[in-house]
Amino acid sequence: MGRYCPPPPMDLRQLRYFVHVAHTRSLTAASAKAWITQSALSRQIKLLEEELGVDLFERQARGVNLTEAGEVLLTRASMLLHLADEIKGAVTAVGEQPTGPLHIGAPPSLRQMLVAPVIAQYHALYPNVRLSVHEGTSRSMRDALAAGDIDIAVVSSLEALDPFEVHPLANECLCWVGPPEARLDPRRAVDIARLADRPLILTAYPNSLRLIVDRAMAKRNLSVEPVLEADMIAMMFDLIRRGVGYTVLPYSAVHEPLMQRYVSACPIRDLRIEWVTARSRERSSTAAVLHAKETFAAITDRIIAAGDWKTARRKN
């Protein structure tokens, strides 16, 4: 009596073959796509079925259809293969010199404090990367990331970020910003109720800054209607200088104008915004993307440690 030899355990190669067949519904088409003979492909699928103890396909005259067990395996196998590709890409990318295109997105409020220093250092370190920088609200940058138009973005943590791989950067105070003659003291925080005493220029809903302000006001049973809405920070500053009203912005956006005495500003007590880097889980990260994430983290640490990014705290 011969000794029983169990079938070899399933491996990633067999799962890839299975996914090819599942998607094409044809052994002939799948074998061509996988660069394997049809007989060898059939053998691998048979071994996989023996290992799992179930039929994965219903064989028909014009192809194959997935069984219920096959449908379950297709979902799990697709997830596993994607994860395997992601792991391989990430590990391989660590040792690679970044090259090729890289599209970075960020809100304009972070331009001077963080984004410009990151871009300058990244370009100096990795000159073979073709950089493209995109600016817009956190919402628009998140949408561009989802559409594949950019590779990595800095956005507010308030955005819907479940589809992305997210890494915290920092959180910082939001500031009440007014004209120089308002003499707002950056060393003294004010209560959010003060916002109801002055005409406000706010970002349009549902921008993250607007959400933070509206939610904080609602908690205090306060409401305020802005005298106008604007998403362009430079426009906000010009309007403030012309006496139209006050606004709410992160300290990062206010630092340079404050140093130049173009405006005055002070922190709003207990009102903060958190910034994160986000990248797609669906696409393998290149060396350029991974090094961009690391550069954002390193520059954030350096600016906060130097005391330049006042009110900011590092998030780990």
C-alpha cells in the first residue's frame, strides 16, 4: 500500500492563477495571461482545490463559473495578493534611489511653514525626481488623491481618510486674525466667544477650518454668519487689511504675515487642527513617495524643535 502524499500547501502563485481564471472565466484566456500552459494551469487549480477541500469552479462547455466557495476565495485572495504586492513594493523601495514623477498636494496654509521647506530639501536630495506641487483645500487634495491625480498629500485629519494610509504629522492652534490696529496678542489666547463680536471672513463649508469653527461654536450654543467666504488666504489677508473683517487660520498660515506686521493674531483657546500625510492603499508606494513621507516627518520635527512653528505639537 502506497504512502499518502498530501498536496503541497497553497502559495501566492496558485492564488494568482486562481484570480486570473476567476476574472477571465476561461482557462484558455487565463493561461495566456499568466504565461503558463493550460494543462499546467489546470493542474495548479486542481491542487488548490485539493488543499482547500472544495470546488472553486463549475466547469462548463464555454468556460468556468465560480462556486460559492470560489467567490469567497476571490475576495480574500485579491486582498492578500494586494497586500503582498504592497509589502514587496515598500521593502524594495526603501533601498531604491527615488526617480520618476511625484505629485504632492497640500493646503496653501502650510505653504511657507512646511511645504516649501520640504520641497526645497527633497529636490536637493533627490534631483532625479520630477516634482509637481498642487495646492488646494484638504477636501480637494483628498479627492485628487482618491482619483490618482496626486501621490501623497498633507490634509486635515477631519477629512474622510479611511481609503488611505495615514501618518500623523502635527497639530497646531487656530488663530483669530485681524488687522494690525486690532493689536491681537500672540502670547494670549482668547475664548471662541470673541469670534461672535466681530465680522468674520471664513472658508466655505465644508472646508476643514470651517467645520472646526462651526462645531466649536455650536458646542457653546453660538452661531455666526460670515460677512463673506473666501478660500484664498492671500485674499483673506487683503480683506482684513481693508477693514472687511477678521478670520480664523492655522498659525502656520499666519506666521510670516505676523512677523511682517501685516496682520495681528492670537490663539483661540482649545481650537486646534491636526495635519496628516495620506497616500493610497490601492497603489504600491514608490521610493519617491516613501521618501516624501519621511521628509515631511523630518522637516516637521526640525521646525517644531527649532521653535519656529509656534503652537504646534508633533503627532506620532
